[in-house]
Amino acid sequence: MNKINWKQKLSSRKFWAMATGVTVSLLVAFNVGEEVVTKVTGVLSSTSVLIVYILAETSVDKAREYNKPEPADEKKAGFN
């Protein structure tokens, strides 16, 4: 059985659209008030944007560190 890659799942806009859609559908199905549905939708949307941003910045920082040029060797730079 394969492990779920939660980092990849949580950084997916499709995942958050699905989670918001299912949650809102369930709230409507159980006759929850429109005000609550609106608040829950707002919280889920803002949380998903924050999570995706954090994971994207983490990936960018990791790539930047990986591609960082090595310091020049002192002898190659002309310092003896």
C-alpha cells in the first residue's frame, strides 16, 4: 500500500477546492444557516491559500539552496 504524500496533497488547489466543495455541500444538506456556510467557506479558502503559499515558498527556498553556487576557491580567485 502506497503512503499518501500529504505535502503534495495539501499544496494542491484541486484538493482544497474539493475539500471546500464537500464541506459546503454537507453544511447545506444538513440545513446549516447561510451565515455559517459563508464563514466556513471563507476560513477554508483562506487556510488553503496560506498552506499552498507556505509549501510553495518552502520548495523555492529548497531549490535556491540546492542551486546555490559554491564559494570560489581562494587559489582560483588569485589569492595565494
